Amino acid sequence: MDESGLGATVHAEEALLGLLLPFWQLVIGAVVLVVLVLSVGRLARRGRSRMTTALLVTAAVIAGFTALGVLLEG
């Protein structure tokens, strides 16, 4: 069979999407990092007790997302 027809176009589109996907992940990661740094700075200015509560909530959210990811993966 010849691969030069419609199949080649589909492969090219998939390759282009494969190249763009890491870029969007990088953009999303950068935005999350900026928001995280800003919110940690704000929490640090508000005091120690709020910082402790925020860390506990963040740890619970991370554990929840991890458990959900493991459950949905299998």
C-alpha cells in the first residue's frame, strides 16, 4: 500500500500536535508556578497560623488528586 495519500496527512497532523503539546504544558506549568508563588507570598504575610492551615489543605488536595489519578489509571 502507498502511504502518500490521506494517511500521510493524518500522520503529519498528529506529529504537529505532538510538537505543540509540550509547549502548552509548559505554558500551563508556568502560569501555575506564578500563581503559586504569589499566593505563598500573600499567605506568608498574613501570618503563621494561616500558613499552617494552607499547607495542610494543600497536602490534602495533593493526596486526593494522587489517589484519584491512581484509581482512574487502573
